[in-house]
Amino acid sequence: MLGERVVVKMAEKGVVMKPDMLTNRNVQIADNLRRLPRKMLQLHGLENVTDFVLHELCSKDCFDIPKAAYFVENPAFNCLKGIVGVSNQELQGIENIWGNPDPFIQAITQSLFHQKVRSFHYESHKNRGHSPEEMSKIIAQELGFGNYSFYAWDMKHDNHGLLVCEKDGQDHSQDVLVDGFSLLGFCPIY
């Protein structure tokens, strides 16, 4: 029954997927999320593991998000800081980022979208009385996202994660996306 509702919803958007295709896609996403902690441990000691994790979450094998910007908010320090920006268009052609990280590190360091996200530094939206929706709208406008989604979650040390991304036409469960993005909270912030 649930699969049929999802197919109808996606058909309304012009995307037709059979329930067995949804199941295969969900299995692929679950498999990628299952493997991600082990991959993260491979790069233990690197400051920018967060870049790798967000790239993996945005990849076609996972959530298939064309552009995403990740922010961490710390109300105690009154800041909302851009941590990493991933633009799959700017990072095309880089293979095996986990086994051979140097080309990816070089490419993301040179990525204009990543540099723009890293330059963002705002006051805590919680301290200013703004909602995550309001802050996401501001960020989306500054990044030039016409059609965007955002996801917010609590993290350790009273920090809060915020991810603003271009809508991709995919229809993922909000809980699955937030569960995946929560893995970013286990990465060092540099």
C-alpha cells in the first residue's frame, strides 16, 4: 500500500517507478549508509572527513543530490558556520575517493561552491529568534538555489546541523535523509 502511494506521488511529478524499483533503490541507499562508518574510519586523522561524507551522501548511489551545503550552529558561541559545500557538477570524474583521497581533497579545495559555503558565517539563528526555515531560505537565496530543501538535526555538544540542498526530484523519506545526514555529526569540524 505504501509503495503504491509513493508511485502515485512520483507519477504526479512525472516520475514513474514501480514498487520493486523503489525497493531496489532503498536497498542501494541502505547499503551505502551501512558502509559509510567503515569508510569514515579509513580516513581517521584527516580533518576534512566531513567533505568525503557529504559527497558520499549526495552521490548518485545514495541520495543523488546535485548540490548541498552543510552548516553547524552553536548557540553558545552565537555562530552558524558553513562547513562544506558539495557540487556534484564541480566534482565530476573523481573516482575512488576513499581509496585515493588526494585528488578529491584537491578538487573540493578548489571548488568555488565549497569555498562559498566555507565563507558563510552567521549569528546563531536560534539566538536571533529565527527558525531553521527562515535561515534556510536566506542561505538558499545566497547560494542561488531556486528550488531547495533543508534538513535540521541536533548534534553533540548542543550543536545543531543544518543542510540546505537543491531539490533533486527524488522522493526520499525525511527520516532516512536526516538519519543519513546525522552521520556528519561524527566528523570533525575544521
